[in-house]
Amino acid sequence: MSTSSVTFQLGEAASASKLMGAFNVLRNQGQQLLTTLGTYRTDSLVSFEQRVEALNSRRERANRVKSSYVAVRFVATDLLDMDQTQTSATVRADTQAVTLQERQTATNAIVQQQTFSTSDGTAESISVDNSMYMVSTSDGLIPTGTFTLKLLQALNLTVLTFDLSAVPAKSTVVVSASPDGINYTAAVQTSMNGYRLTAWFSPMNMRYITLAVTPSAPDVLGGSSYTFGLTDFVGAETEFQLLSDLVTLPIAFRPVGTRLQLVAQHDPNLTFFLNFNNVGWLEYAAGATITIPGTIETKTPAVALHTGGALEIVLPVDAYPNSVQVFDETTSKNLTVVPNLSATDPNLAHLVHDYIALNGTTLTYIGPDLAAAAGHTFTVTFVEGPALVEVQLKVQLITPHRTVTPTFTGASLQEL
């Protein structure tokens, strides 16, 4: 870029021609700058376009490569996808999981016999049903009154509830249970709320229950009489539903092959079942390979070329385009199958590799030297089947004991 050699000195006589010359030099410099910027802009746009074309080309090639992908995803959080009429499990959407249902149920705990004894003094029944007793002492000791209940049958109880008569504050209450009336186990925890006493046990079979009450004071201040009463009893157990089912609604997908893989958590307490097209449930293990019903893989060897490059085979209309594979038996190479590649594409003249164009049900060989490939034979493999397949998932959550609760967090079917 040239620079101006025109200079002006302070006090020099004015010259119009010299001033115009300076302006012309500045104008030329500006024009050169604009031209340079325009060239840089054009080069940048061309370079950017070339890189975009290269990325698009790589993306197109990547799309032609068969790869695994998830065909169906079963989630445990969307209640709209669950078949509520067949689902008995508890869905906890906040934790994105499904667990067995925990329930507390009252049992048929029928008292066959109820007796009362006292550690000191004389006991006298003061009710018709022998549920209330008065104990009188003469030695000043505080007696312990014990109710013993014998149930009609042994039951697996965890929660016992007693309705007692008025008990003075700070009285001591001990609840124990036994399956045989000999070996007793004390309650893990007791709680008194008014006249109602609740006792919690670890899960156990029990038929004999004892309730020992040691009052803190007599009925009347300075007296020697103590009242004991057990007016009602209820036994309950907290249990897990040992078998729960989670069933999804049918989900439709488009297969691209003959096989799927069940991707799910490996848990011995979870059992998976799949129902394709509503034909019945079949059990599958997590990670199992599944053949899609109605799909068939066909392999045709020794397929020759027509004069124009078309392979001497017509694909069925229900063939999956993504499943088509062509193997050149002469060169022992797998050829890339390109859907909807036209024989009139102007870029075909620049190809350096061999391709197979898939247009509808026709396969056409495209390469730099069609005449040299005239004697080649090919093996064509493809899968045909229904355009849409419906599938349901059923998960059975099973637990053999109370301390283990299986959890289902979701599953999917992945194309192979």
C-alpha cells in the first residue's frame, strides 16, 4: 500500500493542485483498503462454506453407518403410560422408582381366654365380663396386675393396641408375647396416649400375650386399693405385598432389524415380561436378546449386475431400508448403501469408492468404473416385517422377606 508524499509546511503559500493531489492519494488508499476487506470477506465466506460442506458430508456418511439405538423406553415416572387396571405396585414419581406396596392390616386376633393375676393382695372382679379388677393390699406394697390373653390361634402380629382403665401417671406397663406360653419376648416399644396403649413387636408368631401394669399410686391417696382394667384389644400386622405387578400401556415403534436387547437392572427380585402385538406375555431376563415377532432376515447370494448397474434383485416392499447390506463377493468388501442416491447426481463423477444406491425396491451399483464391476456378484441381506410393532412391559416385583424391597427404575429396548 502506497503512502502520500505530499506535505504542507506552516506558512507555505496555498496551492490548489497540491491539495487535490493529497486528496487523490487518500482516496486511492481508501479504495485499496475496501478492496482488501472485500477480498478477505470473500475468502472467509468460501472457507466457511467449504467447512460446512465437509461437516455435512461427514454427517451424511455417519448416518449411513448402522448403529444401535433405543427403540422403546419404559419409564417409571409417567403414570399416563401405566396400565392402572393391571398395576398393583406403588409408583413413587418423586424418586423415579417403583417399589412394593407396604400396608398395615388388622388381623382376626380373637381372644379365646383372658385371665388376671396379681403379685400381691386380693383381686376381685368388678365387671360382668371380668375385664375390671380391684386389688386390695394390707402390707403397703404396690401390686403388679398382669392380664394374660390367649388367642384363638397363633398369628404373625407386629402392633398390639390395648384400651385400659384409668392408669395413674408414671405407672409402669410391660407387654410381652409368646408363641407357646413359655418363652416370652418383650415389646420393642410402648406408647401410652390417654387410656390407649400401643406396643410394637418385631415380626413374630404369638398366641399368648401378657400385659403387666404396676401403678404408681393407689386409687385414693393413702388408700390400699388399686384398679386394673383391660377393656379392648386389637392386633395388627405390617406386611409387604409379596408380589406386585407394574404393567405399561402398549408402545408402538418402527423396527430396523430382527433383534432387540432388553436393557434393565439386574435384580433377582425383578422379573420382566414382554407382550408383542398383544399375543401373550413371555418372560425375559435383563440383557436378553429378543427376536421381534414377524420379522424375517433374508440373505441372497450370487446376485449379478444388469447392464445399467442395477442388481438383479427386487426388494420386498416391507423391507427395512436401514437393514439392507450388500457384500461384493468378488472383492470381499462391504459396500455402503446410500438411500435415495440418484444416478443423475452431478457429484457421481467425483466418486472414488463403490456405493449401492437404494431407491424404493431397486439396488443400483455406483462406482468410478462400472464396466470393471460387470462381472462381480454380490450377497444382499435385508430384513422384512411389519412397519409398526406394539410392545408392553410387565415387571413383577417379588420379595421373600420384609427387609428387602425391590425397586424398579426403568428399562428400554435397544436395536441390535
